[in-house]
Amino acid sequence: MDDKLIKIAYLYEDLMNTYGDSGDVKILKFLLKKEGYDTQVDNISLGDEFDTDDYDFVFFGGGQDFEQTVVAKDLPRHKETLEKYINDKNPMLCICGGYQLLGDYYKTNSGVTIKGLGILPLHTIFKSDKRMIGDTRYMTEWGEVKAFENHSGQTYFDDTDKLHPFGEMIEGYGNNPQDKVEGLRYRNLIGSYSHGPLLKNINVANAIIKQILERHEKRLAK
């Protein structure tokens, strides 16, 4: 293994890249380069084989309803490897649709229920009459975050002992209009509705870089 090569798995890069979410990966590559590391980004798309043991970081962006439905049919093949990776406290960032698909289900505008991976006890309800769009600000354990949200899906935690919010809202909607929180933290997984991209907030990007390098050292030691 090249000790200066960081490997990132980008889940369905060709389908789940709404609102420039790939910018998060580009920012990580830039910061890792400053630390002296090269970065290999692999697009894990429809039908591809995937083993999280081969990677230092997993990224899962957002997509439109149609693309998300297509991805939802292919994604269950990867449940076992993703669940182990997440529960072993390895770093992962999921934005919007990627965040939703790790939950139990999401219900579309037409009332169709689409199953998620069921790794996280949460669900999402799409409400077309309540689109949550605009600038957003919230406070995290790493300081304030400024971003942009644009979603009709309202996400709710089904186990608040297991899941914790990524941030407390200052401005904007976040997960839903009622709970006043944004995203989730579970072990070293972050789920978020923040576009813009999220990692333009260097406080968050640097925290994830630290997690990536810790994961890399763990992989090297195997």
C-alpha cells in the first residue's frame, strides 16, 4: 500500500452530484495535497463491486428524485460493507439524498415508499408544498457552519438515543421545520442537507481530514 495515497470512494458520482456536491471531494483533495498526500477518487456506480476495507473515506452526494430511485435499487448490494465501515467509526460524509438513503425509507410526493439501507434509524417524508431553500447557519462541535439548503424531504430521527444532530440551527430549516437541528452525527458519519459545498467551512473540512488520516494509519497497520 502507498503510504502517501489516500483512497476515496465516491458513491454514484455520475448520478448523485446535485448542486455541486463534488466540491466537497475537491476541497478534501486540496487539503490532503497540502499535507503531502495524493488522492485517488473512485466512482462506485451501478453494478460496481465495492469493499470499504479498500478506502480511507466514503462520500455520498445528493441527487434528483429519479436518480435517487435508481440508486436505491442498486445500493442494497453494499449494505454489509457500509454498515461495518460506519459502525467501526470510519469517516463518511453523506449529503441530502445520500443522507436520506442510509435511513429506513423515504416517502415520495406521490406517496410511494422507497426503502433505504436501514443502517440508521431515521426516515424522510417529501412534502412538495414545503420546499426548504435558502441560506443556512448552524452551530456544530467544530464551530459555526454557513451553507445552502434546497430540499423538500423532511428527515426525522426514530431513535434519538442513537442519533445526534450535526448542528443546532441558527438560520434555515435543517432536517425539518419542527426540530431546529441540521443533519446527523453517528460515530464518524456526518449526514447533512448542506450544499455550497459544505466543506467550504474549513473548520469542518479540517476535522474530516484528521479522521481520514487516522483511518489511513489504521489501514496501513493492517
